[in-house]
Amino acid sequence: MSEDNSLAVTQLDALISTLEESVLFLNGEAKVSSYSVGANHWLNPMILLGHSANEVFPETVVASLNTVLDKAATDGVQQLEQLVRPDSAPLLKEAGLKEALWLRLIIAPSGDGWVLVARDVSEQKRLSRRSGGQSQRDILTGAYNRRTLMPVIEQAVAQAQRYDWICSILVIDVDGLAAINNKYGWDAGDQILQQMVRTLDATKRTADFLARISDDKLALFLPETNREQALLASERVLKIARDMVIEVDSAAVPFTVSIGAATLSGVEDTAARMLDRAEDNLAVASQSGGNRAEGDEA
């Protein structure tokens, strides 16, 4: 190596060592060849040396990461944000990862390999959630969030009352989600919620509105749907959950849901009262053993 090249490498190493982010250098086979820890002192990158990016990151990240690596090779710097949990990333867990982190991965081509910069953006995500931000979507599932749901159902209820229409809402809760997470790991609960949202989104009517309203609850607003039709829709959702196959580490994760339904009851009713009744009916369903639906009294 020439003196100029040696100086350039030394200067690059010095620059990288000042970064707060962790930096992984990947060779042409996308294996970790060298690193800089940055401010992430929990990370023992020696554990990662010689392992491919596919082995370092969880399966939920790998497909997106491979696409981004290929794109970086032709189009330059790329970015990817992913939630990474210890239970779904054994190598990172061995390297010191103790809690779930949102990572922004910045990938750039470098010679016949890549430079991967990992930035922890968990705090920004938390602050955004607390402030409400301007996001209309839930980060984990991609469903609309509660903040977006309320104006939608308020407007729909006002129109229904004006034109003598009917509407209903379902609140769907995963039975024993905390116990599932404790037994199978947090990735199991995430997969359940993500798959439920994907399936409901694919099977609902165009006019229906799906949202995630809390950690373990979804809401499905149903225009032009009376009490009996809402309960029939609830039975279809119960069957969807019972038939769904979720696997974590090759183990099937069985689960069920409970549902509370509420239907517009007249000109004095409101969107908030409907949602409250649905929550109350959900509590009855859950306390009755789960895997069932309850609606307003006929």
C-alpha cells in the first residue's frame, strides 16, 4: 500500500471512530469484515465478524435488506428502517442486544462490498408516538391509527344520522397477547397483529375502515351495517383468527380473538359512545373466556 493510500485509510478510520452510529463493513459476500462500534457500547461486534448480513438481522428484515443491498450496488446510498427484537435476532442478542430497537440502516457501496451504518432511532419513534406526530399509520402494522380513525367515524356517524343510515364498529382484541409474547417472544405478537391487519385489509369491503387503536386492539368500522350483520362480520373475523397459521422458530403459535360490536342507536348516539360500547362488549366477550363476539343488546 502506498503512503498516500495508507494515510487515507488512517484518516477514514479516524473519521469513522468519531461517529455515534455503528458501522459494519461487508465484503462482496455481504459478510461482516470489520466494524466500528460508535456510541452503541452494548454491541460486541466480534460476535458478528465473518457472519453474513442475513445471519445478523432477523428474517423480517432480510428480504428488504437484500433488496436494498442490490439497489445500493447500482443506485448508490440507500436507507431502510426496521424494528429489531432480541428474540428474532440471535446473533445480535449474543452481541449484546437486550431490548427492541428501531434501526435506520444506511447502506452504501464500497469497492466490491458495502458499508452499513446502523443508527438507533428508537427515541425519535417514541417521541413521535407521544406527540401524536402527523402520521396517519401505525408503525408496526401499517394500519391507520386511532388518531385517524376518530374523525372518519365521527363524519360517518353524522352522515348516517342525517340520512337515516346505519353503521357499526368492531373492536378486535388478541386473546392473551401478553402471555403469547412471554411464551413465544415478542416477534410472535408482532406477526399476529401484522397478519391480522393484512388479512382483514384484503377481505374487508372498500368502504370499511381498519385501524390499530392500542397495543393489542384493532377497530373495524362498517358503514351500512346493522347489528345482525355486524355480528356475522364478527364471526368471520373469529374464523380468520382461528384458521391463521403463525410460526416462530418453526413452532406454530395458536391464538384467538375476542370482539366487541356496537351499532348506531339513533340521533343521540355519537362515534365516541359507539366506540365505548364496543369496548364494553369486548370486555364481556373477553371475560366470558374469549374467542367470541358480543354486541349491543337487541
